[in-house]
Amino acid sequence: MAGFWGRRKREDEAQAAQDTHLARQAGQALVHADDRIRTASDELAFAEAELGTSLTADLRGALEAVRKHLGEAFQLHQLNHDAIPDTAEELRTRNARIVQLCDWAEDLLDEKTSALAEAVATVRRAPEVTAQVHSEVAALKEQIPGAREAVQRLATRYADSAIQQISESADEAERLLTFAEHGANVSERRRSARKNEEANLALETATEAVRRARVILAAVEDFEIEALRAESTLAEVVADSRSDIIAARTAPQTSAVAAAVTALEEELRSLAPAGSRNDPFAELTRLRAANAALDEAVATARHRAENPLPSLQHVQHALDDADRQLGVARGLIAGHRGWIGADARTRLAEAERLRIDVPALLPAEDTREQALAAARRVAQLAAEALQLAQRDIDASRPDPGWDDDEWGDRGRGRRRGGGGFDSDLLGGVIGGLALGGILDDIFD
């Protein structure tokens, strides 16, 4: 008993120490959160002066929410120190809630002020960014004549469909650079008028226009390299396709193989003559598709030659066998439901579920193998269900060595009939499957 009270005293002292620490933590959290609100309010005032009210709306909303919830925290702290006595559990719950509210408030304000700090930094860097926009516009404008010459040179070598993606690149880049220059000028004027929000928007659009113009001009330079790479790859695919056509002659000559060979030969004949304007990208795409179709047709034909498609009659025989086994298993389980366990019933249910889907697979040749596999699976599951059901029945049969007296003695705890049982008759009933329902009642 002394050990119990000693352990209880130590537990109470430990809990009291934890409560004291939590109360101190709640008070400190209140002070920190209140100071953080005041600091964030000052940051909001400075940010509104530089960014305007629209870009600072998130921080303003966060401050309103934090003030509201911190009011709840102060109210809880007041309840802890009023004249009404509180239990230790009440104090503990309030202090924990105070800490939670203060932590949430500081995390929210940190998130919003950090996001706003980036915007403020951008505003303060605005003169530098504006100068950079003007510099990049001037440099990119010098590349426009070269881009026009490159497009004209490529137009003499490649078809219009090939250079369609870059044919207007020089003009588009020039328009974007003009827009970027105008946006930078607008940003400067708005900033001089202390309209920082409009100035920031104009500067962002100018920066984005410069980026897009740079990408467009780079695409003109990259196009020629990509076109040469496509032509080189096209030559390899042409050689590979011709080899595949020759190899296809040794494959089983199915209608699919013949059609794929014809399609690939047509694509080879449709290639632009050497020295003429062509579209290597489109030609490569079409040739690759025809080549892949031939590879697939040949692989399918060879697989079918090695694995002949089962006849419809063969599949039907397998399905008939599955139905017979299903019927036997279904009849045995239905006649002895009181004895049959979950395993046999599960196999039968799965077999019947699979059997429903087999007819839909029979007509089409491409699913006939699947139908055969499904029929065999149904038969296998039905056979397993039958085997498991027979096992359950055998396990439920009484000892065949019992005589009438033993049956009377052992059966007193069960339902009793109005007269004796002949052992030969009982053995015959157990051996026959037609009277399973009667046995269910007897051995219930």
C-alpha cells in the first residue's frame, strides 16, 4: 500500500510540474503573439505605401483573423486568473488552447509577411528591373534580322508545313519586344505618379514579353538543328523499314501482315525525292507508325503460328465441362448447406461469377483464348469447391462405429426423436446425398 501511495504522489508531482510549465508557456506565447501583431501592423503600413491596398489584402485579412482569435486567447487567460476557483483540468485545457491559438497566429503572420516581403523587394528593385528590360529589348532586337534570314533560308530547303511553327517568329518577337518596351515605360511613369500597384503590373507584363520573345528567337536557331537530326533519323528508319519488309516475307503470311507491308511500302514511296523541299518531321512520324504496325503484325502472326487459335468447338467443349462440374458442385453444396464451410462456398461463388462473362468472349477471335482460359478456370474452381465441400461433409459425419445405444447416449444433448434409429439406415442416409436436408436437422 505504501508503494502505491508513493507512486501516486510522484505522478501528482510530475503532473503539477507539467501544468506549471504549460501555464508559463501560455503566458509567454500571449506576449510573443501580441508583439508579432504589432510588428505585422507596422509592416502592413509600410507595404501599403509601396504596393497599394490590393497587393496587401492578404496580410490585412490575416491580421483581422489573428486579432479576433487572440482576443479569445486573452479571454481564456483572464478566466485562469479570476476569482472563481478552477480545477487543474480546466486550467490545463485553457492553457493548451492559448498556446495553440498563439502558435497559429504567429505562423499565419509569418507566412503572409514573407510573401509580401518578396513583393516589396520587387518594388524596390523596380528601377534595376526596368533598366534590365530596356537592355534585353535592345539586344534581342538585334537578333531579329538574323532570324528573318534564317527563316528564308530554311524555306528553300523544307516544306511550308515543316517551317510553319517558325515562319512568323521574327515578326512575333518584334511585336513582343515593342510591347515590352512600352510596358517598361508605362511602369516608370506610374511609379513616378506613386501608383505602385499599376507600375508593378506593367513591369511584370514587360518582363514576361521579353521572356517570350527570347524563347521564340531561340526556337528559330534550334529549328535547323532539329530538322537535320530528323533527316538523319529518317534515313535510318527508311533503311530499317526496307529490312523489315524483307524480313516479313519469312513470317506467316496473314492478312494483317500483308496489309502492314503494303502500308509501309506506300509510306516509303510517298517520301519526298532527294533535293526537294520536304517535311522531315511529318515523314518521320508517318514512317515510324507504319514500321511499328508491321512489327506488331509480324509478332502477332508468329505468336499465332506457335500458339494456334483454339476452335470455337474446342472452347465450347471446355465450357460444357465447366458447366458439368459447376452443376455437380452446386448440387452437393445445396443439399448439405448446414455442413459446408466458407472455402467451398467461396470457390463456387467465384466460379459462377466467372461463368457469366464467358459467353461475351466467344464470338470474337481475339478473345477466344481468353474465353478458353476462363472456361478452364471455372472448371478448376468448381472442382476445388466440390473437393472442399466433400471434405466438410466427411468431417461432419458421425463415427460409423456407433450403435443405437451410443447414438441414444451421445444424442441426448441434441434434438431427440420419438424412437430409435437403425444403424444401417443411418449409414445409408449419410452415404446418400439426397437426404442432406434431413441430416442438417438431425445434427443441428
